[in-house]
Amino acid sequence: MKEDLLGRQVVTQYATRDALVTASATLTNGTNTTLISGDSDYPLDILEITFANQSTASAQVTLKDDGTTVKTLEIPAGNTLELAKNIPILQGRKGGNWTLDMEDITGTTVVVEAVLMKNR
């Protein structure tokens, strides 16, 4: 626990700096793409994830935890969609990969960036 300047106990929502990792991936076709490879010591829980569609067509992107679908999102054309949940998206087990899949749409590019936390 930490204390603020007035001596009140404060619980922080996120872990210390060394427990946070970032990841990014670019989707340009229907090929499954790794967002981040698994950590053999810790599950990597997603704190925030952003999908930026740089194309003129909407795109459906699937977020997967070690091959299991977690969320399927429709990313509007020329827009950004951000998921910053009050609780992390928990990874099923340590060592698993977070991956992304998108339908094969010619000329469509979606950039995905995430902040993850090493957890126990």
C-alpha cells in the first residue's frame, strides 16, 4: 500500500513499471498475426488495446488468447477503437501468445497497439 500526502492509503490500479509491457502488430491480410509472444513466467493481461483502421473499409478483427477467441470487433473505416477496461483482459495461462486475425480485405491495414501487465 502507498500513502498520499495526507497519509491516506492509496491503492493503485496498475502495477509497477517493470511489470508493464507494450506490443504492436500490423494486420494487412487474413493471416493470423502475433501481437505478443507468451512469457513463460507470467500471464500477460491486457490493460489497454487500440485498433487503428487506416483504410476506407471497415474491418472485423479477432483478438485471440493462445488460439481461443476473446473478442471480435468491428473497426470502422478510417477510425480508431480503444478498449481500456476497468479490469484487465486476463490471459488464460502463462506462456500463451496473444494473436490477431482479420478477414482478408484488399488494401486494408489495421494497426494494433497494447499495454499489458505481467501478472500472477
